[in-house]
Amino acid sequence: IIQDACDTFPEKIILGIDALKGKVAIRGWTQKTEQNAVDLARRYENHNIKAIVYTDILRDGMGTGINLEATKALAKAVSIPVIASGGVASIDDIKQLLAIDDCEIYGVIIGRALYTGAISLEEAIKESKKVS
């Protein structure tokens, strides 16, 4: 199904990979698989995927900070742009993602930190423009 979608809509599909301790979780995070998140991402390397949203589900909505190491490992392993998700707590998380020098993080999803006011959208945009 994914290959068909990518063939029909090249560079328009964003793949979501939700992981729990590096293993892919499915069915609304209720089932953990033995599939390694990085290995799954590599399988889609030549599928005309626009990007991968990588969510560390242990951190999602917790405001405990992004899983920088896992996000970086996935971004280094594939040429597909990676969007970080899960756990963004402060502008420091965004700064850390922007400071990665051996791979590029394409974007970041900020949820709860915006709702609680821990990060302002203006501040996040301003910070991201410093490296644009």
C-alpha cells in the first residue's frame, strides 16, 4: 500500500514511525513490535517518501525533552528528511536539534509545549531562522 501511494504521489507522503525504546509501536501505540525503527526507515529509502516523522512515544506529551540520540541516529541512517517528535519541552530542545552538525533534522513537531506556553511559536520560528 505504501509503495502504491508513493508511486501515485511521489514526494508527497510523510511516513510516521512511532517507537518505544527503539522498537516500532503500532495500532495507536498499543502494540510494540520487534522491528527496529532505523531498520524500518531504511526499508523506505527508495520509495519517494517526502519525510519521516519520528516519534519517541515514551516522551510524547511528557515534556521531558526530545530523544536527541535516537532522533539523530535515525536521521544519520537515512537520506530521507526526518521530523523530530515527542517530548519537546523547551526552546533548548529546538536549539539542540539545530546544533546537530553531522546530519540535518528537517523539522520538529511541538505540541504540549505550545499549549502550556513553555515555548512560544514566535520564539521557535525565530530560533529556526538563525540557521536558515
